[in-house]
Amino acid sequence: MLIECTLKRKEPIVVPIGNEKYEFLPDANGRRVAEVWIDSHVESFLAVPHLYRKLEDEGAAPPAPKPKAAKSKSVKANPVA
């Protein structure tokens, strides 16, 4: 289930519950969302309605993973004489 964190911060919001860590990242609409898959954790988040809410709209989508930076290859020029 997608849960939105209503805190407004630039950095990711990481919330540990039990042995899980939920990272709330911006979705396409700029909302901080995380996929929460354990029912008791969903209940814990929703028990704090001024900070977390369930997303039910059709446009809700989990955040895309951050792209990993590609290693740059060093290219040496081959001078032509």
C-alpha cells in the first residue's frame, strides 16, 4: 500500500519500523511516498494522521528508484601526425 508522508523536506525521509526501513521519496506529483507491505506497519503509519495518509488516487505511483551514476571512462585522444 502506498503511504504518503506529509512532512515537507528536501531530503528523503527514512522511517524504521521493526526490521524494515521505509524511505519516503518524491513521486511524479512531488508527494513523499513509500510502499508499505506489512499490515501492522500500515496501521502504525495511519495511526498518526497528521503525518501519514493512505494514497488512493489513480495517479499514485511508487517513487522511481534513483539512477546510479555511471562511471565515466577516460578517453585519450590519439593525435594524428
